[in-house]
Amino acid sequence: MATESHSERPTDVLVVGGGIIGLAVAWRARQRGLSVCLIERHAIGAGASRVAAGMLAPVSEVEFDQARRKTLALALSSADMWPSFAAELAELAGVDVGLRRAGTLMVARDADEARELERQLAFRQSLDVAVSRLLPSQAREREPALAPNVRLALLADGDHSVDPVLAVHALLVACRRSGVEVVEHAGDVAVAVDAEGGRVEGVRLADGSLRAAGQVVVAMGAWSALLDGLPESLRVPVRPVKGQILRLRDPAGPGLLNGAVRGAGVYIVPRNDGRYVVGASMEERGFDLAATAGVVHELLRHARDLVPGISEFQLEEVCVGLRPGTPDNAPLIGASELQGLVWACGHYRNGILLSPLTAALTAGVLTGDPGDPLLALCDPARFHGPDADAGLALERQLTGSRG
Ligand code: GLY
């Protein structure tokens, strides 16, 4: 671990977790004039951020069962922020995060899938989000590599993608250039609470020393519920949801697909350099990180049925990550009941998409400016404590106003 005891020099903010959320929060907090240290127990970006496909897809990812559609409100807001977020990173860090603005096609290949897609279309129309119905010929005009048996397609023209590996790299450079202290390979840390149990003092490092801080942000993804040092009553209901993806490369270079394509049981996301991500399983298997032959087989089968040309691609890697799921699939962003402790976790399938918004909201909380009404949609208190009912009422009001 590359650090020493700094207990005599408290930092304004300690961010625990070096994935895309922790990095984005640390960067924005530093930009607001706070002194910031980010602590990552392993390598920066080595968790779910490295595995994520990078879809910025509020429209194609919206699900029927999303609690009162609240993640849609968050997702649309954060998707709007991505172009300027990417431009700012390019300017400050000199890294192009691979933002592709080519839309996403949702494709049906038989009568059952077409019926399901019509249902998905009606649902999205009821939400008043931008999606259009394409005939098979129109779909194939946009994506000539699609299988010939396309029955119906929906176009989410505003659903884009970035390369999360590049985004993490850009954020790390931006953090360092802005003056964030970054500590990697720190091992397990624990929250340190004062003797009265009323406020956070910092974090206890693996060697037992105290790293003092005014505020601690928990951005540990699927591991957020396991952070040591917290009373049981403050634990958050974040659980791991395993996802396996494949990384493929077209030896002929980029161009087989223009934008992301989704079909039954699979999505395919192109990168700028001829690489593709094929994803993803959804598995409730605790913290298991094993890649399995069955999932790899199913992903390849579905992907090839949708885009036959991928048979010629090289298979570079199978990756496994853990999405941080919550009971309502919305994130937890905001202050906890313990003074000085702030949650920024539980982003489920949308961590990359929600990183600019999470960073802005969390930086607001850290600087005493929690004025954004979107914070009510991710209030950590909704799962326990006296604010649970009030939070729910405000959430209904906000999501109701969005249809
Ligand atoms: N956002 C896509 C996934 O989690 O698989």
C-alpha cells in the first residue's frame, strides 16, 4: 500500500472506492475546492467499471419493474451530461473516452420477439421517451450486418456508448491533475467513527492507522454493504448481481456495426477501434466471479444469431463483474444518518451512465448544497429510518411529473 499515516492532517473528503463513481466524485469534489483523497483496496477501475459495456442507454435500458420509473429520470439527466463530461475530460486529461453517438437498435427476429418489442414500444411511448419503430428494411439500412430474419426494430436514437476503460483512465488522470491524492492497493479499510458514535472521523487503514477526514464517501459498488466499522442499522441493501461479458475484435477493423444492437438475451456494443463487447448475463450468485462455459456459449449463440458476421471475430477475453443491485434498482446517493458519511453506490446496470450525475449530486452534498431535486430519487434513507415515508412521497411527485 502506497500511503502513510496522515492523522495529523485531516482531509476534507475521503472517497473509498476507485471505480468510475469514486473517481468522478473525487474529481468533482476537488473542483469545488475540497481536499480529496481516494482510497482503492485493489487497482483503480479493476471492479465492475472494467467489465461494463459502457452503454449510455436510458431509453433501451428502462425496465417495466423499475420502481416508479425513477431511474429513467436519473438516467436521462446523466445522459445529457455525458457529452460535456467527455469534452471536459478530453481537455483536462487529454484522453478521448470513445463516446459513440450512433443510437441503439432493439431488434426482434420472430413473432414472439416482435410482440414483446411492440409492448416495449408502448411502454416507452407511455413514458414519453424518444424511440421510433423501424421496418426490417430500415433497420438493415442502419445496420447492414443484422441477420436477414429481422421482423421489427426500435431505434433509441439518443442511446449512445463510451469505453469505460478509457473513461476510468481519463478520470484518474483528471483526478491527479486536479490534486486528488490517489491511494491504490490499500487493502481493506474500515470507517472510523468517534467515541460517541455520532460522526465519522475518517477511515481505519489496513495497518490500523487512522486516515482522518471530515467526510467519507462510500463508492465501493457491490461491496458497499460490506464496509467495516459501521453500525448494523446503517448498512445499505446493496447486493452483487453477476454479469459475464465477452470482448471480441474484428480483424478487419471497425465498421461492421455503427451503434449498439440489442436482441433477445444479448447486446453488442461496438468500440471505435474494431473491438466489441457482447453482454451480459444477470446472475444472483453472491460474490462469485467465475466465468462459465454455459454463459459464454449462450452469449455467442445469441450474438451470432443477431449479427452473423461476428463468427469471424477474434475472442479476446471473457470478463466477469458484479453490478451493485438495490431493492428498487436505483442508486443510493446522499448523506447517511451518521454525520460525515455519504453514500454513492448501488448503480446496478447504470454505473457508467450515471457517473456524471452522481458526481455532481455528491459534490453538492459534500459542499453543503444538496439542492438538486433528483437527490430525492436516490435518498439512502428510503430503505430505513424515519425519512422513508417522506422520501417515497417526494419520489412519487417527481416521477409522476415525468409521466
Ligand atoms: N448495463 C448493461 C449491463 O449491466 O449488463
